[in-house]
Amino acid sequence: MLRKALISCVFFGLSGLPAVAATSALVVGIDIYPHEVSLDGAVKDARDVSRALKAADVETVREFVNEQATKSAIRAAWLELVGTATKGDTIIFTYAGHGAQMPELVAGSEADGLDEFLELPGFDRSRPGETAKEIIVDNELNAWFAEAEAKGIQVLFVSDSCYSGGMNRSISGKTRLAPTVRAQLPPPSDEAVSGAAVKDADLSQVTILAASLESQPTPEVVIDGEPRGALSWSFARALEGAADRDGDGMISRVELEDYVFSNVKLQSEALQVPNFTPQVPRSDREIVLSLPRSATLASANGIATSARTSKLKPARDMGWTGKLALSVDGQAPKLENVGGSGVPYRWDAASGTFYTPNGDVAGEHVAADMVQGVVDKFILLDFLKALAAQKPGKVSLTPVKDIYSAGDRLNFDAPQSGYANMLVFNLANTGDVQLLDVQIAGSGSHVFRLRDLEVVKPFGADHLVVVSTNAPVDAVAAVLATPGVDASEFLRLLEERLDGTDSTVAIQPLYTRERGQ
């Protein structure tokens, strides 16, 4: 059944979507929970997704935020969308807010004896019996999806929430996980009873995309200076056409998977690993979303072009400012390119600890004469993220962890990209730029591997970067090979040589610490 991954975050697959099929959407975002810890970014998520849907010419978008998000309103909107849709149409249902668990409503329906549910603002866990109608249980969602399935309607459900998992990294933001409800709730609704009998095979047109693995929480992370959900942010960019690699106006399951996996990891700084259900596409041509021409990526002259072959937008057009918001505890040296708004990075002059806006330790023992280099590293990183958000490449670090300890052994892989040239470098937690490899004028067969790396001091946040491009990289490689190249110098070179080119950028965050911390 669609249980465990359902509340974590859900996406649906659209197989063989006809060109004339219509798309409608139901979008829910909740920050304000009168009886729960409120969130900061769920409403921004909902409004971002709604804007992207409308830009993609989705005419019917029903949006509910905060107190508007009652179960009766959401249910009525769902029934309206199902009632007006016809066979082959698509309904997109996105949720950003708290998820939680409770004792199963239908005995024997859950292997662990727990139901998962989406928590709406009207639910009060101190009065669960009286407010139980303000949750949406996983079995009820199964029944809702079965209603669409019966009419041949495709369903896309993106739920940016969580119900379990523990966090190993220090995070200053909030997680979208409400405490487990211990009390047994009143008898289940008819929908919950019927939904408990729905099997995976009964929902052949529903695909689930979880924001994170079952062992991970779903945190709110800082994106563009604001708390957000990494999955919702990535999905909105996918709707805008960034996931449409071949520019055919349709996003396949493979295209969506590649884009979302890369960008959720990128924007969450490797705190999350998304999870599709089913894990393998139903077919190699499975389509998950059809986009109008207006939503495909545009070239510099405004003409819509293939997302796979078009040039990247300049980083500044993607919101990159070339500055870093920074707060300093203690005596600060004069720093360049510091300013801007939003949640800042932080440097503690007394301890030398440098923190990311998410609260992670980015560097330890950063002295006053080193801090400018670390600032420059993160300005460069933001530049690379602006490029990667448009055309992310693939990289992997195994074993997968959100933080690695001293002595851990790692393998890093960058698979074949299809581009002529490849640059591989590390942005160290000290602010240094370290060349790892350069491959020039190849045939698109470049593969890069690092085996049996060991985690050693200094600890903090490194970022392994792979740039694959058809642009000339000889000059860039020559500078990278020079001992002592700094991040600000390297940034200027990348702006001149690679900004706006046909390239992909892959970034693998690597957070480390002393063993036992």
C-alpha cells in the first residue's frame, strides 16, 4: 500500500500522457499551527509551486494556505477536480506542512501498527478525539487516489513533509515532523476503511516521490536566504522547464528523477535523499508531466530552446548577487563582498567556527586571516548552485551519510556526461580551491572516480564539484593547477569563461566531524 513514503513526500507518474490531456492542481501549504510548532517555509513553498503551475498554463489551481487548509475544503476541491477531469487528465496535489504518526485506525493494516497522516491547522493533539477530522490519514489518501484511478486520471502528489527519522547534523531550522499521537483516535472514516484495502497494484497511475528516506527527517533549509522545503523548491523549478532536458515539452520520469535527486541534495546540503515509489519507472518512456512551450527554458534571445542543448542563464539572472550575508560574533576583520539580506552565515571569532545559514558547522578553527577565504568560497558556491539549479549533473558519494566522521572511507563518482570537457575540484572548508582532475577535448566518455578517500582534519564542509561543458576550459584548468589559487580569483575566471555556456554543474556536499562528536 502507499503508506510509509506517502507522508514523506509524494509524486505520481503519468504514462503515455496524450497531448490533449488537461492538468489541474490542488496546492496546500501550512506554516501556522495553533496547537503545534509552526513552520516558516511551507506557505512560500505552496505559493512558489502555484506560480510555477500558472506559468506552465495550468488553468485550474486550487490553493489553500494556513487556516484555509481545512479537511472539508481540501476534500471538496479534490472531488471537484476529479469530477471535472476525464480519462488521461492529470491532477497535481502538493502538500507542504507537518506529517505525523498515530496508532493504526484499521487493525492489521500497518506492519508497524502506525498510520501516517498530514496534520492540518485545526488538529489539537491534546484533544485528538474532538479534532480528529482535521487530519488526512494515509488510508484516506489511498481512497482519494482510487477515485481518480477509477476514471483513468493520472495523479501527481508531492508531499513535502515527514513522519520519522533522526538528524545527525546541527540544524537551526525546523523539521516538518509533528510528535507521534499516542491516543487511539475515534473509529475510522469510511474512506480510511476502504483505503486500507487498496493495494499498490490498484494505483497503477500513481507514483510517489518522498522528500527523504524513512531514516531521515525533512528539514526546512535556507534557499535564496529564506526557509524552504528542498523538494517543493526543486519541483517548482522542474515545472518551469528546468527538468525538461530534451526540450520536448514533456518531463519523463527519468528526467524528473535526475533533476529532483540532484537539486534536493544540492539545496539541502545533502541532508535529504529523495525516494521514488515505485523505485523503477513503469516504462523507459514514462511521462510524468506535460509542459506547454511557454514553460520550456528560454535562450538569451528569448526563443524557447531545448533544455538539454540551450545555454545556461547567467548566474545573476538566477538571483546570485556575488555577496554573502554574514553575522560576526566578536571582533571582525574588514571583509569584502559581505552584505545582503536573508538568513546569514555566521562566524564566531572566539572559537573560529564558521556556520552555514542552516546551522551546520562549515569550518573549524577559522582564524581572522582565513575568514575572507571562507566567505569567498561560499560566494563561489552560491554561483555554482545558480548554474547547477538549471542543469544539474550527476555525482555520488558512497556510503551515503549526512555527516562523515574522522577515519570514514568514501568513494566519489562522476559518470559519463556527454560533454567534451570536464573539470573536477574541491572547495575545501578552509576556503581553498583544490584541483582534482581535468579532462579536455574528449568524446563525451569522461568518467571520474576517487576511491577509498579517508576523512581527516580539518573538519567542516567541503564541496566536490564537477563541471561538464563544451566550452574551452584550458585557461580555467591552467589557473586551477596553479598552487594557492583562491576562490575569488577562480570565481572571476568562471564568470568570464563558463557563465551562460552549455554546461552542467554537479555539487556533492561533504560534511565531516571528529569521531564521537
